[in-house]
Amino acid sequence: MPQWIITLKGEKRDLEDLPSQFGTPACSVLDAQGRYHLTSTKLNEITEPHDVLAEAQNMLAIMTSSVQLFLITAHRAAAR
């Protein structure tokens, strides 16, 4: 079974906290010398590259929503 590793691109300040937020086998962001990679046991179950890309895009959408929710909650807590 292949191991798929998706390289994440973006601003370093946006990526550097992701490894601490996403560190489970199902959804993990790894910092490899300043390059950030998404890995997942779910991705590793897929054999077709286009299916891996579609699933990785779905995962990234969920991750983005999760981070946005965290930031909103943290902002509201700080405003109290």
C-alpha cells in the first residue's frame, strides 16, 4: 500500500502551528525542515492519485474550518 504525502504550500506563519493542531494518524501535518506535509491513514487506503487529491482537498477544507472555529472561539474568549 502506498504512503501518500501531500506537500502544503502557504505562508509559514499560517502553516507553522498546524503540526500541533493535527497530529493523529488519521490527519497529521508534519514539519520537515520548514516544509509542511499532510499525511493520513485514510489517504494511504486510496490507490488512485486523483482520488487521493480529492480526499486531501476534502481534508484541507475540514482542517481550515476547524482552525477558523478555533480562532473565533479564542477571540471571543479573549474579548470577555
